[in-house]
Amino acid sequence: MYLTATRPDIIHYVSVLSRYMHRASEIHFQATKRIIRYVKGTINFGIMFKRALEFQVHGYSDSNWAGCLDDMRSTSGYCFIFGSGAFSWCSKKQYVVAQSTAEAEYVAVASAMNQAF
């Protein structure tokens, strides 16, 4: 849990793997080992807070259209940065099945704006 709190680059993959915790197979074990090897190779990565002269809030959002092959739902993600470090981020499946990439992006932006305000 601590590792996913300080490493937002692996949160999505850990959450996808956690869906199969109760019926894990060899493929899931291999994916888990791959994540651990990635963390070992990027041990110096993570959220770093540095002194900044200007404090501005920047927000980013993105989505993939029909990324989950099981139910054809898209995945939304957003990240908010204040000064030099991220303070809020999210990656999750959308509640609706988007009919186009534009609709998937619209849903992603709407969820990011809900978090911003």
C-alpha cells in the first residue's frame, strides 16, 4: 500500500492485478514479478517535493477508449500538480461505455474537473 501511495506510475497496474487476487493464475504472478522488477530498476523514482518560486496548479487528464477487453469500458486518469509535486491523481474505469474516443475523453475531463472543484 505504501509503494502505491508514493509511486503513482504503478497504481493502475496494481489495481488491475488486485481484481484477480482471489483467482490468480500464473499470468498474474508473472505480471506481479514484472512490476516488482520495474520498481527495483526505478528505485530512485517517485514523488519529489522541491522548493518552488511560483506555486501554480497544473492538471492533466487522459483516457483510453475501450481499453478493457472484458467489458469494453474505457479507463480515465488525471493528475494535479502543485509547485513541484503531484498531490492528487486517479486512474479508474469509466462508469459508462463510451461510443467514441471523444466521448471517453469528455468523461475523463468531467471527472478531473469534479476533482478540481
